[in-house]
Amino acid sequence: MGIDLKQLLGSFMLKELAQGMAVTLKHFFKPNITVQYPEERTPISPRFRGEHALRKYGDGSERCVACKLCEAVCPAQAIYIEIDEKSTAEKRLTSVYDIDQTKCIFCGFCQEACPVEAIVLTQNFEFHGESRADLYFDKSKLLDTGERFKNEIDACIEADGKYR
């Protein structure tokens, strides 16, 4: 039952502590990479998935054709759509388009499934709610978000277009 002399000397000389301090000293003089968040921003990928928005065409009409593919593909079942009874076969419209953000996992399947690019996920990650009701987005709120971030959405779709 011999004691390894090398291991015994290493523990008395605090070898592990010296190795740890060497790593700390090596990184101590490197420049900081901390981002001061509200004042400084890092670039966001065009594929980032943030707040949902419904888009409109240039003439102001809604893009959504009530195909319900986004509702069907949503793994969290966060989307609920009702088709407007007054809509025609040529142009189907939605009377209800709701997204429950508390259920949403921001997977982007709804955006990928939409044949007319009506539902998109914006780059806005700075939205919040003080209650669950604040995170239940109805059709008017989704359309407002689409209008508010129209330029960003168009730029992201154009940047990502060659990969689709």
C-alpha cells in the first residue's frame, strides 16, 4: 500500500491551485466581451423567431386565406382560427385568429406552413405581459404588430429568401 510520492508532493505544493490561477491570469488581460444590453445591441439573425405578426398586402388587404395550416401544424396547439361565414370561396377570411403566447414554443412551424407568408415571427423579443391575458394575441393585435414591424419583416424575408 505505497503512497505515490509524486502525487503527495503535488498535493503539498498545491499544483491544481496553481494551474487554476494560471488559467485565470491568462484570461485576465484579454479585452472584455460583455455587452451593455440596453445601450448596446448584438446583431440578430434574420431567422430569429420572436413576436408573432400577421401581414397584409400592399393594398391593405389581409394575406391570410384561412387555410388553417398554421393551426394544424402547431405542436403546442397555441393557434386558434375561425373562418368568417361571410367569406367567399375566392377569398376566405378569418373572423378569429388567436395565438396564446404562453403556450407557444416559437418553433416557427406556423411561418413555414403558411402558403402566403401571412403569419411571421418578427425579430422583436422585447415583449411582455403582466398577466396571462396580455400574452393572448388576437387578430387585431397581430395585424398591428405586422404593421409596426413591416420594414423589418420584409428585410428579413428578403435576406432569408435564398435559403427557402
